[in-house]
Amino acid sequence: MCAGTSAGDYDHPTPELKPEHVTGISFSNTTYLEPWAIYTVEPSVVNTGRAVGELTDAGVERVKVALVSLFKL
């Protein structure tokens, strides 16, 4: 799933990713989940030692709801 800042341009649901949905990271702009933008990223690209933050339980729930919303379109 992708996170982006220009979600207002899409016709699909783009729930906001708020501070209570993540820990250890903050975004300088309002950030939205873009559930239709699913990417396959090689693990070695992410495992650079620089990646920080993770989803909270509320964030995991937000991602699940966003994915399920794709099936309701």
C-alpha cells in the first residue's frame, strides 16, 4: 500500500494516516493511504537500517479497512 499527500485527486477512498496510526515517524504533510497502489519492494531495499516507525494497532486496522474498501467499489 502506498502513502501519499495528494489523495484529493482520486475517486477512490483515501483514508488519512494520522499520528495515532504510526509510531516512530511523522509526516510533514497530511498523508493518506492509497490502497489501490500496492507495490512489491525487494526486502533488501527497505532493510537499509534507516527505516523507522511502524503501524500502531489503530494503523493496522486503518490499513485493513482501506484494503477491504477496494472490494466494495
